[in-house]
Amino acid sequence: MRDFCIASTLAGIATKEKMMYTTQWLQRWIMTRRRVRQPRHFCIASVERRWLLLGVLLLGLWQASHAEHIASLRWMRGYRSADGVGCCSEHDCVPWPVALLQLSGDEATVLLGDTVLQLPAKSVHATQDGQTYWCCQTNTAGRCPDVPTRATTRCVFYTVGM
């Protein structure tokens, strides 16, 4: 009977060893499969992360340039057109060659690029930053027209002495 106990103990040990071997083999197989799949998954995630990072970076650059533009034109906030509307926002005020030709009463004659216009004097202002600007009525695409007209001009900013 003692031999039987030893044999059954040895069989139990062998079974435990087989179980341990099988468990270790399964763990190694799972880890190997994970390693094989991981780079592919990581690569996809990496591409997605790169696109996300690029989007965040571009958004940050746009906001920085947008903020600089708004900050640089902040001094225009108090200016109004002859209609009482604020002269500029960040989308409709563009650097443009402006020269004040004549100011008489309620009318001003200005040279906007190559175009001479008669504008209300309340829409013509001296600039504070040395740059001249044309503030336009934007079209449906949100852009200033190619050629300024009285109807598309909200305000102009000229340099003193020009």
C-alpha cells in the first residue's frame, strides 16, 4: 500500500507539473500574442495620436495668431462708423494703403489703394499704430471685396501727415 501512496503522490506531482507546465505555456503564448499584436495596435494609436497632436498644434497656432491679431487691433474698439457701428472686428479690418486727401465738414476724400472715395467724416480716423487699415463690409464668404467702394467701407484708418 505504501507503494501505492508513493505512486499516487508521484502521479499527483506529475499532474501538478503538467498543469504548471501547461499554465506557463499558456502565459507565454498569451504574452507572445500580445507582443505580436501590440506594435500594430500601437502603430494605429500612434497615427491617431499624431493626427490629434497635429490638430491641437494647428489649433494652438491659429489661436495664437488670432489672439495676436485681436490684441494688435484692440485699440480700434472705441471707434465707430458714421452709422454708429463698431469699425472693425478681427475678420474685416485689413492693412490697406489709405491716404486722407481732403476733410471738409461731414465728408472726407480718401485714397484707398488706387480708388478715390468720398466717405462720411465720422468713418475716417487717424491710426494709433502707424499702419493704415480699411474696414470693410464682408461678403457672404466672410471676406473683404477686392475693390473698396463707399457701400463696402465701414471705416478707414490713415496715418497723420498722409
